[in-house]
Amino acid sequence: MAKQDFYEILGISKSATQSEIKKAYRKMAIKYHPDKNPDDKTAEENFKKAAEAYEVLSDENKKARYDQYGHAAFDGPQGGGGFGGGGMNMDDIFSQFGDIFGGGGFGGGFGGFGGGGQRQARVKGSNMRIRVKLTLEEIATGIEKKVKVRRKVQAEGVTYKTCSTCNGSGQQMRVTNTILGRMQTATTCGTCSGAGEIINSKPNGADAQGLITKEETVSINIPAGVTEGVQLKVGGKGNEAPGKNSIAGDLLVLIEEIQHNTLKREGTNIHYDLYVNFSEAVLGVSKEVETVTGKVKIKIDSGTQSGKILRLKGKGLPSIERYGNGDFLIHINVWTPQELNKEQKQFFEKMADNENFKPSPNKSDKSFFEKVKDMFS
């Protein structure tokens, strides 16, 4: 099922400013907040959609990628998108958007999901970054890549106890005196880093946080049509964090494109230089050409001029935005003999003044610049 447009979800236009995006999200969040709509699954789903839209559109880099590629920019494995395909739960949303929900952002009406009291933060592990190299053939069809990563995970046998500094809340309340009076602010607990718990015991080999390094094979589903520099996300496959209620970070996958020996990519179009000899150009010939999706047979008409471009529609790369495929452009290059024997030389000397050998372009024979213009139009 096609995902709903993020701008449509928030009821804004693509030209909306960051202030307008934030305002629209606050309006949606208030309307569908779980405290106002208890046990309403539809409201909860709309609440998550609004949070997913805001998570992407409030980040200038993610917004730029979304504007260019749409949802496909985040279609990695396990949802792959900015919000893991909607896989985040309410705690994740409140944790990530504390500036929206916290500090009486809704007039003090909502303190957190499920009761309005003080909400314990969920600690998230650090993200990991890897590079994956792809051939043009792999980009053309999409591929599942299995890579080995070394990530931090919680050691078996580690146990936790309630943090005595914050009594399990994950926050410390601080009171400061100002010219306006006494002000109370909540900050993340420095002892447990907001987890609300600390290590009670850990097995041998675990670090101070109760974590060990483990090698794991991760499957990455790479969509067809990706481009150099696109970053995909595998949710929950980064480093884990300490604590029973913690969540793992993400694995960020940067795409690198391996340069092809004979094919040149230009967006979704593929360019190929085909060399034919003088006799083939004069008499015509059939040739077999290797495209990114297999071999195709083409016919070169007799009298073909060097520089002619044959266009195989739809034989290029697929659009990551799912707008169809580009074209495969074959540039014909007539190879001029560089060495001739006596008999060959005599033949061409004899033909030098022949009418059939004199250049005689007609209106249908476009110049090089016209061909370039047509190619990019």
C-alpha cells in the first residue's frame, strides 16, 4: 500500500517553513494525542503518522531527500524510513520530540503517554555507519546484501537495579533562583543517562555498561534505482544501550556506485559507445549489445553516420521514485582505418571523387550540438 504524502498528513504545502511545519505537527499531535483519545487505534495511528512526517520534514537534509525521491529515499529494510516504517512506539515518539511535548508545550495538559505523569526516557544506542558498493547491474534490479557488522549488544546475564539518584525516573529536578523567582527544570539524570536504572551485576568480558562486541550478519534490502550517496537505514541494527528498556541504534548504509567499464550512467539513462567498422556502417549490420538487464539485438542501417544515437526506451535504470525506467542510448562511432595496404589505398583514392563518397548531409542529419540538445530534452 502506498504511503501517504508527508505534506498531506500535516496539511501543509512543500513551501512551508520550519516554523509552519512545527506548528502543523503540534496541531495534529494535540488532536490525536493518546491522552485525549484513550483506546482509539485510529487516533493512535494518525498520531504516529504525524510524528513520522515531522521527523523527516523537520530535518533539512531528510526533507531535501524526501522532496527529491519521495518515500523511496528511506525505503530500506525493516521499513528503512525516517521512522522505521512506523515501527516506533509511543515512548520513541515522546523521547525523540521532547521539545514538542515537554515544558508544557500543550498547555501542561499532557505529561506523557498513558497517564500524564513523569515519563522515563528510553536510552537509545549509538548509530553505526557502513558503506556498500553496488554495480550498475545490481542498481538496475535492486538487491539484498548481507554484510557482517561488529556491534555492541547487552551481555547475557547482566542485571540492573533502580537508579538511586533519580529513583528510576531518568530525570533530576533542579531549582534555581532567578530575578523572576525560583525556577524548576528537569534534566537527564547524570548517573543513569536517563535510563532510570544502573548495572547491578555483569558477566566477565562485558564493559562498564554491560555490553560486549558481537559480529552479526545483517540483511540489507536495497531498492532498485539508488544513486551514489543515498543513505539507507536499517532500524535497530546499530549499537545497543544499557538498560532493560533501552533501544538499539540504527545501521546507516551509504551507497557507493562502482564505475562500469563500458557503460556511463546519467540519472536513469545509460550511455554506451558502440564502434563499427567502415564496411559495417556502409552495408548495415546487426549487433548484440549488453545492457544492464541483459543482451539485446540492434540493427544498424546501411549508410549510418558516425555520431548517430540509437535510443532503446525503458532499457535504462529504474527511477527510485518509481516513475518508470530511463533509456539506453547507443552512440554509434564509425571507426576509420588507420593503416591501409596498397590495394585498399588504391580503392579509396579511386573513390575520393565518387559522388557516393562526398558528404551530402540533408535536413534529417542533425549536427552534434542538435543531437546533444535532443539527448537532454
